[in-house]
Amino acid sequence: MASTRTDAPASDGKPAAEMPAQAAQGRLAASLKDAAVAAFLAGVLGFFFIGLRTDIEPGGLEITMRWTAWVVSILIVFGGRLALNLFVFRAQRPATGIVGAGLSGMGEALPGLGKWLMRGLFVFALVLPFFFMAAFPGKDRQFIDLAILILTYVMLGWGLNIVVGLAGLLDLGYVAFYAVGAYSFALLSQYFGFGFWMALPLAGILAAFWGIILGFPVLRLRGDYLAIVTLAFGEIIRVVLLNWYEFTGGPDGISGIPRPTFFGLEFSRGDDGFAAFFGLDYSPIHRFVYLYYIILALALITNVVTIRLRKLPIGRAWEALREDEIACRSLGINTRNTKLTAFSIGAMFGGFAGSFFATRQGFISPESFTFLESAIILAIVVLGGLGSQIGVVIAAIVTIGGIEMLRNLGFLTQIFGPGFDPVQYRMLIFGLAMVFIMVWKPRGLVSTREPSAVLKEKKRIGADMVAQGEGH
Amino acid sequence: MVAAAGKEAPTGGASARWESDPILSVEHLTMRFGGLVAVGDLSFNAGRGDITALIGPNGAGKTTVFNCVTGFYKPTEGRIVMRHGPGRQAETVEEVTNSGLRWKKEGDKGIFLLERMPDHEIAHRAKVARTFQNIRLFGGMTALENLLVAQHNPLVVASGFTVGGIFGLPSYRKAEQAAIEKAVYWLERTRLIDRADDPAADLPYGAQRRLEIARAMCTDPQLLCLDEPAAGLNPRESAELNELLKFIRDEHGTSVLLIEHDMGVVMEISDHIVVLDYGVKISDGDAETVRNDPNVIAAYLGVEEEEEIDIPEVLEDVSAAAGKAGTGKGGKA
């Protein structure tokens, strides 16, 4: 038995050494033949579809021959097929494999890189508004606004990551808690004159409360059913907000939501404003910079709390719940309470973010809390890699920044002609990009899991080991 | 009821530990799934500090009994008593049964009516831990993390129900260090210390079985229920398992209830064997008694059609179970 095993590689190795010269020739011949067959087929099929063109003429249809287009298409098929044959189908190391390996290698390198990336991003985030003000004086306001938007989604992604990534409960209605937070603040300010800082904790608590309300009925559900009920819950909240006209203003929304103050100082032009107090020239950019630092602080709090929670028994219980609920119960873990804490803590961060959203916009309406928002937040979490904190950041930048950047594709009109409106294609391009990323990295950009406790040596756990929980 | 359960035991005598000092009493347990009687009027005791084996051919209802004991199934009828502290504590058992409470605990002594308790409370309060026939580890978590999850309940208290833990209180850090030490102790006992930082799903099969036992032991159980712990192990691993179970019994005073098909394991380490067939008990006693019991031989090896009818006890048990199923709540006081 042992001897045959040692023989096997030797007998394999012999032809492998002789292969290059002989086999390469055969491969080229076969590739040329295959490409010629493909080109012939393209010629036959394309003769009618590409070579003939019919135009409507006064006397009926007129046929024009397009020989150039026909020949070009045949040549493209021949060349493409030949290249595919040589480098992918018949190659010893297919080019797609190399590209794929390179891409996944990038993903493997990310964790090691992650620590430095994390620090770099953190420092960059701290100085970002001043960087924008210095580098893009004309567009600083637009860029800071975009950064605020991205950070809001980072925070939402981190909040949802607790529910979906750690506890493994697929929540398609996360935007409901975002809405609860936003409307809590808006209504508290409208009816009781609450300011942002007073309403912020209340909005978080109310959202957590709604998380528990949602949690109770869905506790017994698993998998797809859980996802459907959370989806319904998200819609119920939106529909209630839309139809309870006397209380919420219905589709008119709520406007005049107060801006956040800096220890009682408003960002206004007057003598008692922020700029006057500190002896600065008034500039509307101050308020944007302030908003940026508020959301940065909120997001960082979310991150720190989540990282802490992961190393606490409750966080381990969440992950254990994702891995195997029955085993959890056999170890004396109350799965109902564990799920409820995941729902309510995730909801609380959603509520904080919602409250910030209300104060940033100054106006909210149910239109801001549609299912598409839930889908985008979930896409950020899944794209980043379930349970990965840095993955969420990258995914939020790519997703939200990407969608916004696609608005500025004016140069494409030079390629596709003046009738081309790139804004209409941005969701298509975005969708295609998502599909490609998920094909190459099916478990997200950062798919490995970091253990929460280490005895001797920290080893990252591959995605194939980690369960995805309910409803994936 | 307790006295009746004592009388029913066909073998073993008054001196047997499982009669005088049972940690677990299963009394008139019946479990029906629709029309199917998986377990019919089953009564047996597991002695404190004993290794009790539950054996029987495939489909005899062993795992169903396990699921009833550990709360994963709610029994149709019957009473399951878990006792902390020595003796039968017959009076307390009756008191708790009649009071409608789930359990009563005073100091070291405690009575737990498992049929009334949800599964996680059985593990947490009654201190009954279990493993699964098809291993259920937290595959994406390291071996160490698996053992820390098992210490969830004491750690949650130590972390001040998470609030203290978030602020990094030193008392929680100390508690976590103690939990890691305990995990290390069991990792060493199960020879998994070198794999402590590897994900559980990455371990070989035998190691996963051992890790599951270690994880169950980290909950500080008084009764450890093992569902086919030797399934899929090679002879050397089986022998190691025997040593581990003896160690658990002798050094930790944990009673063990196990389901097993590997007769080498069963006969060598069991103090007490209960044999089931078609959901009823056909034999109960020490290894020697069970080995020579004609009912057991018949159930395992099969007998001619006429002979099988000739075994009166089986027929009695089956008809008794069928009768019980009809009459209802007789088992519950």
C-alpha cells in the first residue's frame, strides 16, 4: 500500500516534465480548432442577426447588409474563444483561478492588515472634516455630508451586526427601530420641547423597548419565518406612522426638528451662537463638522460596546445561539432572554442612529424608512462579513459612497452618447458590483471570525466553520 | 408512589444504592407521539455516584427517555424527580409534587420535578447536563470558548448582568480568569489542551466527543447524561472514554446516566443497567443480573415467534402500558 503511494507522484511527475513542449503545441492546435468552430457558428447565426439590417422604408422594409459588423463580430468570437481556450479552459493554471486566488488572498490578508487599517481609518476619521476643508474648499460641505451619511450607515450596520452577525437572527425590519428612534425624538421635541441630547437616550430606550415587543412574538420562529415576521414588523411601523395623521403628521412628516446644541450653544448667526461665543466668523460648515463628530462618537460607542459585549458571557451566548440553539439550552442558557437582549441592544443603537438622522435632516417622514433602507443596511452587514466590525465599515463606504459616486458619472455620456443618463444606471451598476463581490467572496469581505477568548495563540476561524444562524 | 417504585424493582434488593439513594427517579413515565407510545409506564432509579446505563435495541425509546429527563420533551405522563443531597427525601418530594412548584431547594438539599421544568432550567438549577447522539458543539467557536459558554450562568452573575462587564469591573475579570482555569482543567483531563484555540468543528471526531463531555462537565452537573458517547470511537478511544467516565464518577462525585450500544463500555463501567425494549423496561439490575436475564437475551438476539409470546413479563409490561395509556393520570400524585 505504502509503495504504491510513493510511486504515484513519480509516475505523475514524468509526463509533467515532458509536457510543456509537446502538450502546448497540441493545446494550441485544439484551441485554434475550437475557436474556428465557434467563429463559424457565430458567422452562421450572426449573418441574420448582425449582418442583415431591416429599415422601414416608404415602400416596405429595406434590407441593408452590414458586412463590417458581421466580420468584426466573427473576429471577436474567434479571438475571445481562443483566449478563453488558451488561458482558462485548457490552461494548466486557469487565469480565473489566479485572479480568484489573488482576490481571496487579499481577503485573507485583511485580518492582519485589519489592525492597522482600523487605526489608520480611525485617525483619518478624526481629522476628516479638516482634511476636506483644506483639500476641497468648494466641495467640503458636500463631502462632509457624505461622510456623515456613511457614518450613519456604519452605525446602523454595527447595530444590525449584533442581531444578524452575532446572534444569527435574520432581521429584515431593522429600519423600524431607526424609524422609532427618529420619530421618538421628533415627537418628543414637537410635543414636549425636548432637545437632541435629552431625547437621544430616550429614543434609544424606546427603540430597545420596541425591540423587546418585536422579540416576544418572533422568539418561537426560525429561519425564513423569522425573516418574514421582522419584515412585516418594519412595514407595520411605517404604515402606522403614515396613517396616524393626528399624531405623526402622516405623509406630511414632522418638520422643524431642533438642531443639536453644543453645551447649550446653537449653531446660528446670532450673538449667542457657537461662532460668536468662540470668536469665530460664522460659517454654516461648523454645524456640519459638529454633526460629523456627533455621529462619529455615536458610532464609536456602538463599536466599543459591541466589541466588549462579544467578550462578555452574553456575547458568547449570542454566538453560541447562532451556532446551535439546542446545545445552548442544554447548557442552561435561557435562549428567550438571550434573543431578546440581542434584539433590544441592536434596536437601541438603531434608535440612537434614528434620533441623529432626525436632527441632521430637521425633517422626517415615513418615506425615509422603507424596506429599501433595511435591505441596504443588511447588504452592508452581509457584504462586510457577518460579525465583522471592520467589514461593516468597508462595506458601508463601498455601498453608500459607491451609490453617491455613481451620481457623478457624467463622463460616461462621452462614451454612450449624449442621450445616456448615468444616474438611471447607478442602481444597476451597484447591483452588478454586489453580485460580483458575493461571487468572489460569498461570506463577505472579512469572513473570518476572531475568537473571543484565547489561551495561547490567537487563530482566526475560517468562515466555513462558522454557522450563519437562522434564516440564511 | 415512591414506595411503590421501590417495590417494582425486580432485582437489586434493598441494599442497592439506586434504591436507597437515588439521584434521579423516573416514575411511570409515558411519552406518546400521536398514537405511538414511545415510552410506556417506565420507572427506574439512577443511584447517586453510580454510572447507570440505559440500553436496548434501536428504537427502544432510550433517547426519548433522555429528552424527557433533560426537558427537551414534555412527558405525556409520569414524574421525574432529581434529588440534590443524600437519601430519598420522600416527604419533600410529595410536598413539592402537591404544592405545584417546580422545585424546592434548601441549602445543599433540593428536589426538582424535571417534567415541570423547561430545558434550560434543568441544566441551570437541577444541574443535569447532557450530550447529544449527533454531536452538537459550537463549531465556529474554539474549544476554549465552548467551555466558557458552558459557564454562562455563573459568569452572567459575575458580570453584573452585563452592565458591570461593559465597564470592565475587576470582579468580572477575576471570574472570567477562574472560568478559563476551569476550562483548562477539563481540557487537560480530556487531552484537548493543545487544541484549545482551534475551532471545535476542526477537531477529529473522537476529540469532539470528548469536548462535548468536557463542556457538559463545565456546567458543574450533579447528573451527567450521555447519549451514546462511544458511538464512532475506535477501541482505544473507547477505553479512554471508560477511564474518563470513571474519573468523573470517582473524583467529581458526578452521577452518570448513559445510553450506549457498545457493550464493552456498558458492561465494564456500569454500576447499574436498565434495559428497554419497545418503550418498556425489560430488565433492571447490575451487569451480572442483566447479562443473564432471558428477557434481555431475547430482546437482543431475537427468539422464535412462539417463544416470544411465552415471555410473560414482556406481555405484562406491554399490556400494562397500554392500560395506563387508557386510564390517564394515575402516575401523577
